[in-house]
Amino acid sequence: MIKVLFVASEMAPIAKVGGLGDVIGSLPKALSKIGVDIAVILPRYEQIPLRELKQVAKIDAQTILYSKKVGGVKVFFIDNRKYLSRGPIYFDRTAFADSKKEFDRFVFFSKAVFQLLSRGILKTDIIHANDWHSGLVVKLLQADSCQLKARTVFTIHNLANQGKRGKDNLMAEGIKNADMITTVSPTYAKEILTKEYGEGLDGRLRKRFKKGELRGILNGVDYTFWPIQKRNKIAFQKKLGLTVNSQAPIFGLVSRLTDQKGINLITPLIGGLIWRYGAQFIFLGQGKKQLEDALRLAAKRYPKNVFTKIGFDEHLSHAIYSQSDFFLMPSRFEPCGLGQMIAMHYGTIPIVRATGGLQDTVRHRMTGLVFEETKPLALAAVIRVGLGIYKNSESLERMRQHCRRQDFSWDKSAEQYKKLYLHLIRAK
Ligand code: ADP
């Protein structure tokens, strides 16, 4: 059986900030179902209780390897007080800061993973590294002096966050050195070859793409994380202190609050949509202060129509996906996006911009509403189309059904990863 070790910074449900957490919490599970021998390695963050872990090895006096099963998958944790095991997953709330502390944390983590491999404490055929946090592992494995035979896959979950310090760029190291590069949707795989979306690495990516070494594999959803809940608009409105009105269309948002997510396409429309249509908004997210403040302000100004929670709240996120009528995702770019797929699962209609994985998963007027231009007016136009559909109960139910019928489970994509691993092993 082929052995694969995932190296990552997040894994749902034990350490999740965004979509990367969902993917590492579900893809390894799907792969082990189809006969891949899987393990995951993460930092032992402060929020992961030590008492639930089993000690496996001592790397040095301050650094210890632990393990535990998570969702049936073997997970290793590296504990180190100075670098890994104090503080939150990311030191900045946007998860997008290139702070020295963050950089040092993941350099330390990557070096420790490499040591575990070179000392033979961990053995694997494939290292599957994810985003800049593990880019250095790939580089170390590719060095001429390295005797290890493991092949490397490097997955780009978000090219915008590169782990840059001075001349160092750990995302670039992953891209340069991995045997194979993947990203999380077919459209994003094409977009990152352009200057507009390439974040300064498009030249390097084009080179690898021309050699057939860059592929887009669509992320899936692990539906066991998202049990169906019955709709009850009145109870939901009551709970959040909004005007109780079964006719009011509810727009939900669950998102990291960064410029990527197009939040500032939404905010100019809030007042008008409330005034004209009695719309209601539920915002859940955290990140950039300016965006947090804008959403807080909307709730303050329209307390009966807008509910805002700044923070991370798994429970509320489930309620928003399952109880809203529309789910907003007007992203400027979106490598894959899981929010729109989770919303569809609940029959909540996604409103998305035509980019990356949003373009690959939502069909305009069939399973959602899709707009092109990054302008509030373009978003407003598709919202109006959506409200037209909403008014007609038959057309609303038809669209909801189309949404619910979509199947974004991991099966197909997990097969594609498995094929890739086998290909790499054979090409050795
Ligand atoms: P990204 O990976 O860019 O953050 P995705 O749409 O791929 O965006 O995934 C976001 C995931 O994180 C979803 O599961 C979403 O529900 C979750 N999420 C984002 N922000 C919050 C929050 N504030 N509270 C709870 N869950 C959140």
C-alpha cells in the first residue's frame, strides 16, 4: 500500500481557520477509504490538549512527537513550546500576515518534519505538502545532499499568502522544488498562470505547467461535517434578534474577512436592499479590522435587519448555511471555496463572482447566481435576479433542489490524487 504523509498547518475539526482546515480534515480520510496509507503531521498548537496525545518520539530536549487518531486518520503532532505550542494557529487574525513569528514557526516546523524523515522516525513514499507553511520541507527533500527517496506533491490552497521574509519565499520554494504541483480547482490552475492572479509567481508556475507538472483538482466536501438541519426562519430571526418575518430574504456570509473575499462589494448595498426588499443579513467572520468594523457598523445601524458576529463560531456557521436563503461569496479571487458548496448542500442559493472554484461549481440561474465584474453594481444586478426567483415559490424551490442535488463529495477528487501518487512512484 502506498504511504502518504500530509504536512499542513490546519486540520478540521481540531485546528481550523478556513478551507485548508476542511481539506486536511477530509481528503486524507477519503484517501484512506480507497486504499492509501495516510498520516498527517501538524504543529501541536496550544488549543490541542496534550493529555489526549500519545508520545511517539523525542526529537530533542524541547521537541516531542505525539500522535492521535482524528476521524480515523493517524495524526502526528510536533510539540515545541518556543515555536509551536503557544498562541493561536496564526498570529494574525487575517491568517495572511508575513510576520517574523509566523515565518519562524513554520520554518521550525518544516525542519522538524524533515528531521523526523531523515532519522527514519517517520517513513513515507510521498510527502504531500500544503501551502507555504510546508514549502521548506519540499526544498529540504529536494537538496542534492538528501538521501531520502520520498516523492513530493505541493498543493497551493491560496497563492496570495506566500510566507515571505526578505529574500525568502517559502511558497516559491514549494513551487520550484516539488515533483508535482496541484491547486484546488481547474479554473484557479489556469488563473494563476496569468499576471493578474499569479501574485508574482506566474512565470515560475507557467514553466511547471508547460512541463505538465501543475494540475487543478477540485476540492470536495465531507458531508458528515454538515448534517442537514430543518429550516425554521422564524426561530432563526428570533434567536438573532431580527424582525420576525417569514417573507424577508436572508443573506448569509461566513468568511475570513480579507480583501480577497469582496466584502466591500456587499457593504454599499446593505441599506438599499433593506429599504427596498426588507432584506436581512447575517455576517460571521474575522480578519481585517476595517472590514470587521464595516460589518459591525451595519449591525449597529440596522439592528433589526443585520446581525454581525466577529469571531470564529462553528455552530453559528452551520445555522447560517442551513437557514439563510442566499449565501454571499463575491470573492475577487477564490482558489476553490467551500462555502458555496456547503450552502448548496442545504439548498441555500450561492451568489458568487465568476472566479476560480466558484466558477467551476456554481451555474448561473441553475445552482446559484454568478456575476463577473468586481463592482457593487454587478453584484446588485444578480441579487435582483435572485430576489425575482425568491418571490416565486415554484422557481425558488426548483433552484433549491438543483442546489441540493449537487454532489461535491471527495470520491472523484481523491481518486485523482491517488492516481497522481501512483504516477510519481512509478516514475521514480
Ligand atoms: P478560505 O479557505 O479562503 O477561508 P473557504 O470557503 O474555502 O475559504 O473555506 C472557509 C471555511 O472556513 C468554511 O468551512 C467556513 O465555514 C469556515 N469559516 C470561515 N470563517 C469562519 C468563522 N468566522 N467561523 C466559523 N467558520 C468559518
